Amino acid sequence: MSSVIIFLTLRVFPGDVAQLIAGTQASPAQVEAIREAMGLNQPLVAQYLGWMGGVLRGDLGSSLITGASVGQELAAKAQVTVPSGSCRS
């Protein structure tokens, strides 16, 4: 249930994600190409199933800012938060 809420929350924010990524100077064709590449032109159910399928496979997608794998970025940050190795007292 929480996955549906998270997914829908990301979709109800105002604005067109493809337009934001493309920038204000992008042509309609460029914006549509981004929509196509990201699957944003598919019905919400298809988008959700694709997103959830990726999550279940451990594929959290790519960062829109850096382009890096979200899973790899989380793993790198987790190493700082939860260092490996034993604690010595």
C-alpha cells in the first residue's frame, strides 16, 4: 500500500517532469522524447508496474540530478551512516 502512495505522490506534484528535465528552451519533440524514454507517456498503471518491478529487482532507477544509480548512491551513503566492521571498545 505504501508503494502506491509513494508512487502517486510523485505523480501528483504540479508540473511536467519531462519539461523540467528538458529545460525551458526544449522543443516539444525533445520533451516528448524524454517522456517516451522515461515511460511517462504510458498509463499510470503501466508506469507503476514498471516502477515496482524495478524496485523488486533492486533497480531503484537513476538520479535525475547526477544520472548515477540510486541504489549505488544509497549504498555509498549507507557506508557513512552504517560503517562496516566491528566496533571496538
